Amino acid sequence: MTEGRVRELLTEVADAVPPPEVAARAWRRSVRARRRRVAGTALLAVGVVVAVIGIVAVFNDGSGAIPDGDGRAEVVAPPVPEAAFPRPPDAHVGVSRAWVGPTIEEEAHLPTARTVVPGSIDLDEELETTDAPGRSVAAFAPSDAEHQLEEVVLVGRDGLASRLEVPGLDTVMRPDDQGDADTEDEYVLPLNISSLSPDGTQLVLAQDHRVVVYDLLTGKPRTWDTYDSDSYFVGWTEGKDGWQVQLVRDLLDPDTGEIQKSSYQGDGESEDSDGPTEVWPKREIDGREAFAVADRPVPALGSDDDDALITVKGSRPAMLALPVDGEDHVSPRSRVVGWLGPDYVAFQSQDHGSYRVLGWDTNTGSVRLLSEADLPSDWDSGVTASWADLLR
């Protein structure tokens, strides 16, 4: 498919499909078409080989060196997908530069980068059980909404993990708020993406019309009733006197349990503000916001699968489409973890039995592996993770 044809198809579906959804399909189809056309060109093949050698030489830290017979180290480089290289955008969507990222299979061969994100996380070892795990960078739990939540695994910046027992916490009912008779109420885990406070010292878990707040430094939990305030989703928001728990609409003081009613009605407007209170995680830096969304199939482009799309808005907007082949995958595949610098976004990628954190340079388009987790065998249905502010 030529790039011109892709643009024509984009125009055809623009009115029916939101631009990010069309864009993800266009990037994949156009980049695949270009790759097929040039696959047999010897000159390009030579150039790619040289690029691989050069890039690996820059990023290799010696861990991949294998000594030969005379004691000298011979660098053996794994194959690196094209998506890892700094390269021109695969497309432009409006003013946004757009790239096609690696597949889940390609992620294992990405070059690694050292950041504040722990390089490896072992959630499967014999972990210490403690009420006071201390300041944490991430909280993990299995994404299985059919059972009670018995424990949360907390991970420090040093990569060491410990178990926090949370016995008897039930899954939470999230009522169907669309008024659709064909849609059933949804049950969700007490732990969600916003549960860990930005400073990593508190963890809030949702229950039906109550919340449980754990102080990770002292080990003291507090349980607060929310009465008629919905609490199936909880997070953190910055108030005048520190961080507060954001309920679905209202606010709760984590120290006193006092509830502050909000005039926000859930329709995007409120009586005294432009919208709801901002909820952590708000992935923003220098006025640029990063977030991940699930895509939808675009029949006009011959796509039947749901790709993930990471979007950066603000100055220097950018997009990254992450292909998902087939229907049997963990959803959502990707979520933004946070910023590691003015142009560097960390995001998670997971599938059955795997969880990784990747770094995307929104200026060059390169993608690198930051962290990989060893998961317990009974967590194969997926992982729910909440991350603190990586820049704190």
C-alpha cells in the first residue's frame, strides 16, 4: 500500500473514526508496505547491518560480552528491531509526529537503558511480608476480578519487593453508568492505576462506599466510610493541605476521613469549575501530557485487531502505535507509567505472563527496554500496576 493510498483511506474514514484510531492503522500499513518494497535492496541491507552494529556498540554495557579462546571479549549482539532506532517519523497526523513501535515479540530484543525504574523486578520469589514496606515506586496485584484481593506487592526504587497483606478486600462493583439495559455492572479490583500516592508513601484501595488507606512508612491502615459518595475508583489529588483521596466525584481527607462534596456531576462541567479535580496519575511535564488509549479496528484499512496508542499533547506532540496481533492478549496492553525527562516517556507493556516497562524518546522515536518483571504463575491473566511519580 502506498503512502498516498493510505492518506486517501485516512480521508475516507476520518468522519467515522477518531483520528488516533485511523492513524494507528495508517502507520502500520504504510510502514509495512515500505518495508516490503525495500526488503530486497542490498544497499539498504548493508546500511541496516552497519546501523545495528553502531547502535549496539553505543548501548552495550559489557553484559553481553562473551570471552573467546584467548581471553578477549567478543560482543554478541541480539537482533534489534527497527523500532528501537532513532529514525524519522513513520507518519504525521496533523502536527503530531507518529511512529510504529515494537511488537510484544520484538520487545525482548530492544536495547536496554538505565533509569530510576528498577531494571528487573522479581514478583515471584519468596518475598518478605511486612506492614511497613516503606517508600515505594510501584504497587502490583493480579488482574483477576473474580477473587478477593489478599495482598499487594510493593517495589522500592532499589527493585526489592515485599508483600503487604490486605485480607478480605472484595472486588468492587462499578455500576453501568450508560443506562444501557444490555450492559452489566462491572466488578473491578480494589487496586487501580491511581492507588499509589505520587510520593510513594501511601496506598489507597477501593471498597464499596469505603476506602482503606495504608501508610507505607508506619504500617498503619485507616478505613473510612464514604456513605453516599461512590468509591469504586479512587486516586490522589493535591489539595491545600497536602494530598487528598479523589473519589469518583468527591474528595476525602486520608487523615480524618472528612468528605468534601464536589459540584462536579460527571458530565465534564461543574457549577464552579471547568471540570473535575485532576486525579493522579496526571502524566504531565512542562505542559506536555502523555496518556495511552485503546484503539479500535479500522475496516477501511483492513484491520481487525485493537492496537494501543500512546499520545503526547502540548508542545512537540507525538504518537506511538503499539501493534497487537490477534485477539488473545491482555487489555489494556499499555499504560503510561510517567515521565523520565522532558522528552522521555515510560510506559508498561504486558501480555499473558509478561510485564515490561519501556522508554520512548518522543523526540527521536527510539524505544528501549527499562525493566522486566518475573511474575507468579497464577498472575497469567494480567497485572494491575500503580506507579509513583518517577521524577520525585
